Amino acid sequence: MALRLGRDLDEAEVPQVAALLSDAETLILTRLPDLYARIEHGLLATEVVVLVEATAVIRVLRNPEGIRSQTADAYSVSYDTRAASGKLDLAPQEWRLLGVRTGLSVLRPFLPPAAWW
């Protein structure tokens, strides 16, 4: 994680990072319960999963409060939930990397032709 983060982890961050990585994998498994089978059968690269999990964790580490901008005089702060909410979540493009397609879908019922009597 230190290489991806661009700095060494503090001692206090090490258990937090481990917990966040585990949480990121749990989030992925809720939408992709066959994650390990996809990896085993070559449908998804382990490196992609690692990239997605690490990126989600780094967002939390870099901006745990979800602050977008801040000023000093007459203190002002602005939060940007799209960039870094301070919560662990996966961005839509990360879900796409994992093979999850999002968007609107329409389900149409299939009705057999009317009985001919």
C-alpha cells in the first residue's frame, strides 16, 4: 500500500489498512459472489481486484473527512462526496473494471401466445 499511497504508513494506519482492504473485498463479494471462481477461471485478473481494492482504500486514507476545499480566514469547508466521501466505496469505473455493468435495464415479461380455442 505504501507504494500506491506514495508514503510510508503510520503504525496506527497498518491495522486500519488491513481492515479497509478486507472491507473492500467484502463489498466486491456482495455484488460478485463468484469473484474467486472468476479469478480461478481467468475471467478476472487478480491484479485488477488488487488495483480496485487499493484505490478505494487510498481514497479513504488521503481524505478521511471527505473535504473538497478549505479556507483559513472565516473558516470554510466544502465536502465532495463524489471524489472522496471519507467512506469506503467503489466508483462506477472500478465496478466496470471488475466486470459489473451498471445502468438502467428494462425487464419485459414473456407471455406465451394466447391459447387458441
